[in-house]
Amino acid sequence: MNKTSERLQYLLLLANVFLVNALASLCYHFSFLFSTFRTKDVAFYPYVPQDNPGAIVRFQQFLTYFDEDKISYHVFFPCESTVNLEIFSSKDNLAEQYQIYKKVYWTRLKQVLQIRNYKNAYVQRGFFPFYPDQKFPYLERLANKLNKSTTIDFYDSDYVHNETLVNQTVQYFQKVTVVNDHLKSYFQQIHSDVSVLPIALDPDPYAIKQDYSIDNETTIFWSGNSENSKNLEHIKSTLEAVSKLHPIKIVAFCPEAPNMGSLKVEHHVWQKSNFYELLSQADIAIYPPGNNNETSKGKMALKVLEYMAAGLPIVGSAVGVTPFLKNKESILFVNSDEEWQMALLELIKDQSLRMKLGMQANKALEENHHPAKIYKSLKDRIIA
């Protein structure tokens, strides 16, 4: 019965995608029939719903600055906040995924038609980039016809999911922004105007660590999703070796408790009520390595920025980390199990080193990732 439902929903999705693409093509060829009233400055098109971390760090936290500068805007979210995006991480609920795709695509067609009434537009990833069977950017072509002053933003290596679509999509935008030099190098091969816009993080909710002393047990902090909890599990044996020399406790914020064997783990599901407090109370934060692939290289890890906001000393992989962290000055970068063990033990023994790394990491965040600083670059970039 489930397979039958999936097939039915997929056929309905195909029919709706075909219809939307046909309408988008008609609108493209007859765009001269649409009246235009460019009464507002910026149209924002996040790829995720309101209050999702991706929408916050690339859109929402800048809106107050636009208000202060009296720059008018409207944010076109693709769907309601009640939509559970977690269903896209599993193949067990394809029917529901297809229903969401269908609704989002119709919504996006209506929203793209509104782009003609704005002086500028800022789009995250594209209007419909992850739909697996889509190979031509019909909505982006229409948007380009209706508004030439557009910027598209990537804060991940999204092309690994659908390279044909993403590479064609950027051709219909005037400018491209990305979060790091790896993405910049990739997109410069197919676009002439690419610039780096680092992820911004509002430091206000974070309590900066004040006491760097350690009593008997060292608290090691890690946060992530179910997928990258595998990275934490990869260094389990190293952490176990450290625990034999000094007692440690892992505070892990993750949807599901990671499998850490005999290690002492305090598991939490993310809640605003305790995340910031437990983060600032930790002694050391860790960023375990993922695969050294395109996906990892295209990141600027938000969790590392959060560690920096709390002033924690950090040990981790250099892949996907802000370039403003410098090895042995504001972070300890490690590559092998031996380096992991040596770095953790060194930090556990040396309070002055913990304080130095934590304070310098916090300084790097304030100087390079504060929303006020990123906002100026964003505004200069997207407004013609």
C-alpha cells in the first residue's frame, strides 16, 4: 500500500512540475504583458522556512539592519514553519516528500512572479534546487526575465546533489555569494562575479565563558545532527584513551544519543532553555572530522561559530571551518588519532592555553562574523 501511495504521489508531482514549468515558460515568453511596479528595494527568497537555522544566518538576522537603514523588503518563504524538513533525510516517507515538493513548486511560481516589483532580489540556493528530476531552472530563467538585479547565495556544496541544475541556475543571476574560498573557486569556473560572504552569528544569546578552571572531570562539548554524529563516533577510541588518563564527560546535543561505548555521555535534544548555559559551562569543544569531500569542503561549520561565541577552546578538523581561526592561536587543528589525544590532554592540563584559545576564538567571531559587519558586505553586494 505504501509503494502504491508513493507511486501515485510521484505521478501527481510529475504532472504538477510539468504544468508549473509550462506556465513558467509561457510567462517567460509573454513577460511583456506583466505590469511592473518596483516599489520595494529587496525581495528575499530563503530556501528554508522561517526560523530554520539556514534562514536565520543568511536572512533573518539582517532584517533589523535593513529596517534601521529604511530599506524596504519582503521575505518569500517557500513553506510554513510547520513543515517538517527532517522527512527529507529518510526514504521511508517519499509520499509526504512528494506532496511537499508539489506545494512548494506552486508557491514558488507565484512568488517568482512578484520579483518584478522589487529593485533587487537575493535568492538562497535557487527556487527549487533539490528536486532530483529537475534539470532545467525554469523559475530562475523567468526571474531573470522579470528582474536583472539578482544575487544567488550558496552556503553549502549544493551542486553535489544536482550539479546540472545548479550550474545552469547560476547563469540566470547577476551575482553569486558563497561562504568560503572553496565554493568561490568552484563557481568562478562558471560565473564571472562571485564573492565570499561569511556566515554571520549573533553573539547576544551566548554567554561567554568566564571560568577556565577544571576540577576533577573535564566536560567536552559537541553538537550536531544525526548524520554527523557518526563523525563523533569515529573518535570514540581516542576519547576513551583520554578518559583513561583523565576523567571526561561528553555533553552531546543531537536528535539521538551517539554511540560512545563506555564513555560518560550526557545527551540533550536542542532546547533554547539549556543549550547556551551548558555550552558556556563546558571546558573544551570539539569538531570531529568528516569526510574530506566536496560536501565538507563547502561548509562553514555553524557549530564552530557557536563554540567561538561562547569563548570555548576548540579542538577539531580544519575542513569546513572559518578561515579566521588560526592553529595554536585560536584553535588546535588536528588530523590523526594521535594528534587528537595529544591536543585534548594538552588542553586539559593547561588552563592558560584554554583561556588563550577561547578568548582569541571569541575575538575572531566578533571581528569577522558579527551580523553588523556581514550586513554591510551583504547590503553592498545585493543592492544595485
